[in-house]
Amino acid sequence: MTSVGDLGSPLVFLASFLLSLLVLAYRWPTFPRVRAGVDAVRERLTGRTDWSWLRLWHLLLPLAAITAANIVWNVTTLQCEDSFAILASGQAVLHGQNPFVVSYCGGTQDQIPYGLAEVVLNALGATSGSILGMYLVWQLLALAVVPLVWAVSGDDRRYVSVLVATSVLYLPNIATNIGVENAIVPVAVLLMLYALGLAARRRSAVLKGVAAFLSTARFPAVFPLLGSSASLPRGRWAQATLVLGVFLGSAGLAYAIWGWDAVQVVYLGQFSRVPAESLNVFALLLVSGWVHPSLVSAAVQGIGLLGLVVFVNVRGYSAVAASAIPLLGVMLLSQYLSFHFVVWIVPVLLLGGTTPAWLLGYGAIAYLDETYVLWPLGYDRGIWWPYELLGVVLTAMLLVVLVRTIRSEEARLRDGRKVDNLSRT
């Protein structure tokens, strides 16, 4: 993981945490003084009595400045590390070579476990011939998350967009982390938000097929997409079949072009991969030796995720919940879950209620676990029990969000309430 320095990364996290806390407290009834204070500051600065003046560029401008500073830092200080493997993968595509097993930095060999959509994006970044081009592609994708949240959040777009832009799930990842994982993180988040937008607008199957192709960037992303059409009164299973067909077809195309590595590295190889970190209950299971990555454990994970997909479609859950529930399943069942990947659950913030508060706590503990527990205590000193304990805590927090989401949706179905507050314009 590359960051904006040993001091810069914690400062960005702390600033993000405090801002997130402020944004959440603004709507908490138990903290009326927070809202009154923020409103008073707003009126003094803008002369306005509401937030209708807030525009998307007000959020994007500071985010773009932070992103630019991060890119400059990395370009001027970066030595050979795994980001160059992604550059090598993109260059391999441009030269008609295998993009899934590459050599870089004088002979270091690495596997690139990302699918066809990511290969295309890597090639786009590699056209510049430098690591700078790769960073620009990745970071532009990361910045696009907030505009897409703005587009799908309906009447509450201002508050939700500010919540996402300041969230510890999002801001530390785009501001202080650039590495292999970041090449696929924003694509997956954009995919989920895109799927929600499609569900709200009842767009054509062609656009859902495009989303299915994008899900090949990192294959767990296909599970939330399979659930995203659950609220459709008709055709939900046809949509799911389309998504699965395009996903498998894209994987087959990659196999036809590049051979077995397009399957073994991207899919099968991940089942037996021993992760260096996992911010869920696998932290306990893997360190204790109670479970080992294998095709058997992968089958259990796959069945569990497909079960959630079938469940939300049978029940006809709203687009947000039907995407959020399989997405939470991915976070719970993934044997490799680093802090990079907590940004995947940004779309879950759209559920509203107390869910964002739970996810703020989850993101904060995940950051502290990886930064100050896993590496300094676990790998450096051999003290593993704090990491194992926090893995259980993080899993419990996700389970709480999952159960609360299901209960909320079941109550909505019983009462016949409106499906979503997503934009339909």
C-alpha cells in the first residue's frame, strides 16, 4: 500500500472520521446543538437558510485537489512496487501479450487476478507509457463515485453525497492509497451505484449488460448486480440471467484470447490464495488454522452468496437493499478483505437510517485494525489475538447491518411502502 506518507495517512483518516461524525450528528435528534451550530455557520457564510445552494462541484473541487496531491506525492516518491504490475498488465494488452502473468521492475513476476473489464482499463492507462497514466485512470474512476451518488440519491442527494465524500469508507481510500487493489475498487463501487441508477430508471437490458461486463473487473461484484433488479415487478429473473450470461461470456472471451491464465489466475487461483489480511471472521479462522482457502471453502462462500441473491429476488426487495444484502455477504464471506475493500460498501450508505453510523464505526475499526494491529502486532511481534478479536467484532457489525436491512425491508413489504428514494429523473 502506497500512502501520502506515514504522517499523512493517519491525518487524512482522522479528518475523515471527524467530518463523518459531524455529518451524521447533524441529523441525530439527540444532538440538536450540532445541527443548530452548523446551520448558524452556514447562514453566516452564505446568507442562506437552507442547503439548496450546495452544488456537486463544491464537493468535487476539494476531492480533486486531495487526489492531485496524492498523485504528485506518489509519482515523485514511488519506487518499484505492485502498482507497476498493473502498468505491465496494461502494456501487455497493448502488445498482444498475456496480461494476467507479467514481469516488471527488472524481472519481478506477478499475477494479475482481475478480469476482462479491468484489463481494458489497464490498457487505457498504459497508453501513456507511464505510471502517471495509470494513476489518472484509477483516480478519475474513484472521483466518479461522488457524482454517481449525487445522480442516484434523489431528493436527499446533497446530504448523502456529503456523507459519502467525507466517509472513512471512501476518503482515506482515494486520498492515501494507490496500489493494485485500487485499480479495481472504484470500478466495483461505480458498478453498484450504476446498477441502482438502472433500477430506478427502468433502463434497457443493454445497459444492464454493460454493467455485467464491468463486474468482471473483480468477480464478487457480480453478486450484488444479480440482486439489483429484485424490485422489478416483471423480468427480474430475466435480468439476472442476462447479467450472469454476459459475465460468463466475458470470462469465456478472455479465455479464448489469453488462454488458461484468464481463468486460473482471475478465478480458480483466488480460491487457494492465503491472504495476508482479512478484516472479518477469517482473521480468526485463518490465523488459528481452523480453515484453509480451498475449492471447498470457495463453494461454501459461493453457495452463501447465491443464496442471498435468490433470497432478495424472491422477496422482491428494493434496489438499494437487494444490492446491499449480497454486497454485505461478499464482505462477510471474503477470505481476503483489506482496508482497500471497505470502500465497496459505500452504496450501503444509501440505506439511510442508522446504517451509516454502523458503517462509520466499521470503517474506523477496520482502519485501526489493519494499520495499528495486524502489521505492528501480528506480523512484527507475533501477537495475533487483538487482530483475531477485532475480526470477530467487524464481522458482528456487518451482521447487525445485514439483519437490520432485512428486517427493515420485510417491514416495508408488509406495510406496502414505496420502494426507494432513488432519483427517477
